[in-house]
Amino acid sequence: MRVQNLPLSRQIAYAIGQYGWSILINIIGIQLVYFYAPPENAGIPYFIPQVIYLGFLNLVSIIAASGRLFDAITDPLIAGLSDRLKHPRGRRIPFLKWGTIPAALFCFLIFFPIKQEISIINVIFILIVQALFFLFLTMYVTPYFALLAELGHTSEQRLNLSTYISITYALGIMTAAQVPLVANILKESWNLAFVNAIQYSIGIFCIVAIILMYFPVIFIDEKKYCKAEPIDISIWESLKSTFKNQYFKYYVIADFSYFASLTIIMTGLLFYMTVLLFPENKEKGENLVGVLLPVMILTSFILYPIVNILAKKVGKKILVVISYAFMSFIFLQIYLMGEKFYNHIVSPDVQAFGVIILYSIPLAFVSILPNAILADIAEYDAKKTGLPKEGMYFAARTFLQKLGQTIGIFIFAILLLFGKDPGNDLGIRLTGIAGFILCFLASIYFSKYKEKEILKELENN
């Protein structure tokens, strides 16, 4: 049967799936550290010991990092199984179906510790539930990204799909950021303790995520729109050949560095608002997160058509390099946030909105272009070797991403030792310096990627 191009309605259905899992992963990214290692003014009790290990690691950072490491290890395994799967519905869609409900359920349970007091039992419970969450999320996400290379039959189609899923991922961030806002509403409406309001709020968003994640499962016929067939090489051989690709190496090193910086900043977002900018009005800081992220996303959305047009005119690589460099200098502003002398020049509200709006400019580029670039690399390799390993390419990328996220969590945990509370906030400020260094390194490494050579080969084939 001749493979058909994916119609716009199905492209949208595919992109909506990313909206769902983006909600889940960003709930974890924004809320986990804040929930289990809250600043003094958060109104959340301690559920796990707040002790320090090896001089710089607290338990919540170890928990978060262990989840990312487990997630990274499972990526190649799920990718290999997906690349090799023989199923009537294809190689990818069955995994999306199997992963959806368990991923949302375990995301919800992470925030329901067994003991309502400080207990090591809570630590064990969180570790187990978090591992299960990442296992089933990987079961969805890795095959999902592999579909990007298979549903897009040309570089332009892959760029368009990448644009759409960037929109829905951003919507997921924006939606997940509303957890504190909804929690405050539930707290007042139902007369709840704030911690219970947070838990119920997360539950509501997890249900929404399930509905959204099922869109590709229901509306995409993989056999109709994808041309790839299962491969017969081992998972290990597939992974080794992926990392031997010279074009992939520079791409993935830059991606690693960028995601380490992004993890630091996203983990610190609630701290920036409640400790640096609004230490005397914690609720305003929490609610402002729910406003700032939508502003950032909507500003980025305005730029998406420009990104798409520029990428086709000047190429994707140069735009990503410039974006990483610009982003690194924006991160420097975090160090100055809320300082008395700076508040006299720029009000805290303007500081918050200014950094977010500036950040939305490079974000528009790095949200779209890296996925499209990786799809080009995977397509190039499939044509050169005859082995469609799209799943493994995206798994290898997410493997390094998650290692980067793990490093980001460790860096954040180390820096918090220098201060994380109002009046003692040096550690939080230093996270901006760390973000600057890592993002600048990403810009340098990505400049070595040879985009013209790949596109030339794809055109010739």
C-alpha cells in the first residue's frame, strides 16, 4: 500500500498528544522539588528528611536525579523494542496506548506520600512511584518522537510537525504552571489545607493529560501514513551505530548542555518568584508563575511563523546557535533579581515579565528547530544504512537530555546550600550563573554541526 502524506487534521491530532505528556512532565519539573523541599514561606509541611548528604545533596535532589537516570536507561530499551515491534497497528501507536493511563496515574501518586509526616517510608514510596511514572512516560514519549521522522516524509514536513508539537509542548508548560493557581482556588472554595489543594489540582490536570494523550492513538493510522518496517538488529547494536554518527555527536552534546541549564531554571522558577522577587507575598509569587509562563508561551507563539520562514531561508543551525547564545545572557539576569538597588531601577513585576518576554524569543527557535534537525539526521541515516532507527535516535537524544537534566538537578541542589530562603538567597541567584555557562557551551558545540552536508545528501537521495 502506498504511504500517504499526513493531512492537517491528523497532524493536529499527533501534536495534541504532546500537549498531554507535556502537562505530566512539567508538573514533575515545576512542582517536585518545591513540594518536597519547600522554602520556609511555602505553607507546605516536610514529608521527607531535609538532611544533606556528601555535603551538597538533599534527599529530594537525589530522588529527582534518580528518576531522570532511570528514565535515561529505559529510553534505549523502549526505543529498541519499538523499532522491532511487529503489531497490526504499527511500531509506535501500541506503545502510546499502553503508556498513557499508567503515566498519568503515577504522576498523580508522586504527590501523595504515605505518611503525613517526615518519614523515610515516604522516600521509598516516592522512588518507586517515580520510577514507574518515568517507565510508562518513556513508553509513550520515545515512540511518539520516532513518529515525527516517519510521519514527515520531507524535511519541510518534519519542520512543520516539529512546529506543531512545539506549540503543544509549550501549552503543556503553560497548563502545568496553573497548578498553584488552581490549588489556591480549591483552597478557598473547599476550605482545604494548601498541601491537599495542590494534590487535588494535580489530579485534575492528570485527567486532562490522559484525554489529550489518546488523540494520536485514536486518530492516527500508522500503517497508512508511515513507511518504516520493523528492524532486526539488536538494541545494543542499534544504539552503538547511532552514537557513531558524526552529525549526531555535536547535536547531542549541545542538547545535553542546554537541557542541564533548562532544568536548573525550571526547577528554580517558583523559588525565583517567591524568594527573590516577592519574599513578603508568597502567594503572589506562586500565582505569578501561572501568569508568566502563559505570557512566555504566547509571545513565543507569535514568533513561530517567523521561525518557520527563517529556517527555510537561512537554515536551522545558525538560528539555534544564536538562540542558545542569546538565552545564556538572559540567564544572567536571575542573579540580579530582587536586589534592593535593582528594585529601585526596575520593579519586581517588570523584572519578572522582562526576563520572561526576552526568554520567549530564543525559546521559539529552540522549541521547534532541534526536533526537526534530529528528524533530518535520523532520515539521513535510514537512507544511508537501510535501517530505519528513528526510535533509537530520539531515544539516544532523550537519554543524553535526561543525563543533562540529572546534572542540572545536582547543580541546583549544590547551589541551594548557599541559600534558598528570603534574606539568605545566594544559592538561588547562582543558578542563573550556572544556566549562563551551560547554555553558552551549548551554543559553541552546536556551531560544529554540519547541516549543509546532511541536507545535500537528503536532496540527492
